[in-house]
Amino acid sequence: MEPTFTYPQAINKAQLYEAFLADFRPYIEGETDIISLMANTSAALHEAFGFFWVGFYIVADEQWLHLGPFQGTAACTRIRHGRGVCGTAWAEDKTLIVPDVDKFPGHIACSSASRSEIVVPVHDKAGTVIAILDIDSARLAAFDETDREGLEAIVSTFEQTLFP
Ligand code: SME
């Protein structure tokens, strides 16, 4: 059956993450190609949540993240370790929630429409950061602890699928 990640408008955000994860887990099961996984994860999240921009930056070497699969407007292709929200989440190896991107020192503006952002690191089996999931909203303060929990669970499923 054709996969669909469309959910009723009436459910709250926590329920939406729960419903998404229940469909997402079997959907990606057995896929170990990182690009395929990133492409479909971006598309599914975009469809379900309507984020302005959702995609991955991939660790290329010790210094650089390179743009990976995403849904949204064309974006910056390279981000240096420790720079911007993405490079900082990579360096600190933790999820970052930025309620107002204009107030984040060194924020890299790929699109002026982006107002808030959440970034979640992706790890290999050894616990090394190999990529980051980056999500932008056109609304201020769009992300909270529910998003952190939901997206970290999605990334954890992604990691277990990629590294069985
Ligand atoms: N704002 C990000 C750059 C990536 S774009 O949002 C797609 C940052 O500061 O790292």
C-alpha cells in the first residue's frame, strides 16, 4: 500500500508524534541505505507536520557538515563544526531548541522565513555523531519538549534501522 503520513487535524502534538512513530517504524524497517532513509524521513516528517524545512546535514570530515536530503527551500550546503545551530548541536552532541533564531549567536540564515529551529544529532553504534536532523519553522517558538521527545524517538528509530 502507498505510504501516507497524513493525520487528523484534531489530534494534539504528542498524539501526532505517537501516531507518526507507529507508522514510521515499520515503514523504514530493513532499509540500511543512509540517503534513502534520510530522504524518506524528511518527506514523511514534512508531510505529517508541515514543517517549513526539514532535512539532514551529514558529517563529512572533522570540520564540515554537508547538506543531505531535505524537504523545503534550497539551503546552505556546508556548515563548519561549532558554527550555527547545526554545527553547535554537532559540537555539543545534544538536541538544541532555538525559539528565536535571530537571538542565537551565529545562527546561519538559509532562509529569512525561518523563525525557530530544532536540531537533533544522529549517532552511529559507537555513539559518534554522523549527521544532524535540522527542522525549521516559519513561526517563532514552534518547538518545545514534546518535539524534543518525539524527534529524539524518531532519530533513535532511524539509528537502529541504519545500524541494525
Ligand atoms: N539555521 C541553520 C542552518 C541550516 S538551515 O536552517 C537549513 C544553522 O544555523 O545551523
